[in-house]
Amino acid sequence: MNEKKLTQGSLSKDDISRYSRQLLLREIGIDGQVRLRQSSVLVVGAGGLGCPVVQYLAASGLGCIGIIDSDRVDISNIHRQTIFTEYDCDEYKAEKAMAYIKARNSGCQVNCYTEFLTDHNAQQIIDKHEIVIDCTDNFSVRYLINDVCVKLGKPLVSGAIQKFSGQIGVYNIERENGDRGPCFRCVFPEVPPAGLIQNCEEAGVIGALPGIIGAMQSLEAIKLIIGAESGIHAKIFEFNALTYNTKKYSIRKSSSCPVCSKDADEIALEYDFYSCGTDDPSNDIPDLEPDKIKALIDQNRISLIDVRPRHEHEIANIGGRIIEMQDVNANKEYLLSESKKYDHLVIYCKTGKRSLNFAKHIKENLGIDNVVRLKGGVTRWAQEIDNSMPIY
């Protein structure tokens, strides 16, 4: 009799019908479903990872979902960001995600933020939610999220994707003794230098991969809420979508961690916000605007070097020789000769990120001083010079 009253008092008849397949699970039942309804999760990023995360969180019966993303939907997003359609282009991702969640589950509260997460708003936004799911591709923001989670004592579910590889980790989990497990910085202490690591825009990603990793992120958040056992706490899980190989790495709390080894009030939140792989403010490689490059091409005063692989060159290019970073030594004499023949050696790629590393490398290692970059790469060239060129 008491069990019947608990069921009727905690979940409605419609709730029981909607979540019946979850209620059958011993690990969930009535109590677990009620916990889900009473819980809130913040999803940072409504892109490839964020889309499946909000899909499954909304469907699970979560009471509140926060979604923060300052980007707008672009046609290049559609192949992997599955809650958006062609008709959503130029709309805020966070607002379209909110509309999706409400259509999926009208009982779910949505906190929508069409802004960039920064050190000025992160604590206030994160503090409103119990669990944070990192679905970003910006390394400075990734570290900010971790640091605020440590400061506020929030669990963090972090995912990352590139090409055919995905990774997930669950950090800052409270242990039975009241201590917290390792944080993201226990494994990766410092923000990587600008330009060191490519994001999906530069490296590419297979569309189904974020669906897999994002679904796993939502699953880990749900397990945290219902108190179910997880196989990746204090571990990093890696998945290769080409080979289906998987790896799990055990991680430990670091006594020298620059964040979680400190008291909460000692954690400083100061960052240089740049997207993964974007320009280092200290770089000394000049950028030339597309119109300037075009004039120099017409005057035959420059030599063009495309640092992308051939399959990208075939999508869109402005000519020149293909030389990837790993092929610099094999093309050393060519590069030196071209730099002497022309006013400038112009390095370009898709958006200007890979070209920075290449240009800095040949300047520092080959002594080529007249090296410059095409500002914005072929993407900006297509926007300003050649409208017939595809933007990919």
C-alpha cells in the first residue's frame, strides 16, 4: 500500500507511461526517475556533442537543462549537429536547442544562454546546475569549466572528438570519504599553446562520432544522478570509430594539480580565450588581406604554399604548391629558392590556423624571413574574392 502511494504521489500516470522502460530498470525505478526530474544539468556547447546530449537528457525526464552557446547554426554544422535543420541557419544554436527540448519534453525547464562562457559569467551560470557537461572545442573554455567545477564542487563530464576518434572523462566526483576525485587538470595541467592542436573545423570529424560520444556523456550524467555504477570514474575512455578499438586509462588525483590542490577561494579564473588552434597573440608572422594577396598574384610577386593535404586542396584552393608540415625537410631547397625569387612566401590553409604553425616553423628553422599568411585562409578568400569557391 505504501509503495502504491509513493508511486502515485511522485510520478503522474502520464510520467509512468512515458518513462515505463526506464522504470523497469532496478537501477532507476520510481526513486531514480524522481531524482532525474529534480536534477539540473548544464550543457556547455550546442554543437556536435551538445546535440545528442540534450536529446537524451530531455528524453530521460531531466527536470532542468541549461544550454549555453553563442554560435549560430551554419550549413556546415548540419552533418553532425542533428537537432538542427537547413531552416535553422543563422539562428542561435542555444535557442533552437531550447525549442527542441521543449518540443521533446514540455515539462523540462530550460535555461538558455546565447552568450560565450567566460570568467565573468561562468560561476554564476554553473552554480545554478548540479552537473556540467563540457561539449566545447575551445581549450581555454574547457579549462575554465574545469576550474569553476572544482571551485564550486560540481561533477564534470567532458567529451572531445576529432576525425574518427572520441574521448570521454568524468572528473571531480565526490568520493565516499567526502574528498573529490581527479579533475581535468590533474591529467592535463596547462592549456596547450595556441595552434598546437586542431579543432574539428580544421581537422574534420565524421558525423556519427559526436552522436556516439555525446550519447555517452548524457549516459554518464544520468548515472551520476541516479547513483548507478560507472566504469569510467577516474578514467579516460577513448573510442576509435574506424577500428572500433577502445582504451581506458586510469587517472589519479595530482598533489601538484594547479587547481584542485588549492582551496576553493585560492583558485584564480584568468584565461586567454582563443579557440583551439587559433592565433597566438604573440605571433610575429604578418597576415595579408585577400585583396592584397590577389594583387600580388596578378603581379607575379609571391609564391603560394598550401599546407593542407591534397584532398582538401582539391575542395578549394588558390593555387601554389602543396607542402604539409611533415614534408618541410623534403622541400627545404624549394622553399629557400622560392623565398629568394619572390617578395613573399605566402602560406595558406583553410582558415589560417595550420598556416601559422607552418610559417613559424620555416621562419625559425629555415631562416625564411619574408614568409606571410593569407589572412582567414581560403574561407575568407571565398567570402571576399571568389564567390564561386565553396566554403567547407
